[in-house]
Amino acid sequence: QDMCVCAAHASTTLSVPFRCVQQSPGACAAAMATSEIEETMKRLTKHKGVQSVIIYNTDGIVIRSTNNLTHYETCTHVATLDPLIHKVKQLVNRLGDEFSNIRLRSHKNEILVYPAQDYTLVVVQDGHA
């Protein structure tokens, strides 16, 4: 297990491995241009039913997330989803296809995951929207 090294959770250890170096909620090392990040966040959060958005880089470092998630929740989401994404990519590649996205549905929510070359976009939305 990795220790979260962000200022807000310097002594907190999650039950799943993760790497989180965000220095404060909302702060990050940008892997995408800041204007591109902000425009993407604004566009997505305007959609009906969108509850939260997370963008993180290939190292699992959070680039940006919506303000309704705590830093701890954001890191936990990334730490949980990232290994799943890698496993699904492996499976899809073995099937001879190219991985494009994951859509997970529950009774209440839907989680949409769109991995790109340099970052991964995660959208949590109301499953009934």
C-alpha cells in the first residue's frame, strides 16, 4: 500500500494501493492544458444528472475533480478504478479489439470511464438521468 502524500491526508492509508500527490484539493500537475481541463469540466458538469468528474494521468495522479468530491474520495475512486481499467484493457486486447470506454451501472448511478493516451476521464452520473 502506498501512503497518500497530499497535505490533507499525509497520515492516511487507504485499503487499496494508490498514488496521490495532489498537494491540496483542486490543485494538480497538469497533464493537459489548464484551459482544456476547465472547458471539459464545465461542459460535462452542465449535463443533466452528472454528479462528479475526475481527470487523472497515466501515473494515477489526479489532475482535476469536481468540488463535490473530497480529496480522499477522489483518490479512492482512482485507486479503485485504475486496476479495473488495466484488466479490462488486457482482456479487450486479448480479444483482438481496441479498448475505448467502460460503462458501469448500478441501481442509482452510472460510471463512465474514458481512457486516453495521457489521461483518464471518469464521469459519475445519476443512473436515471
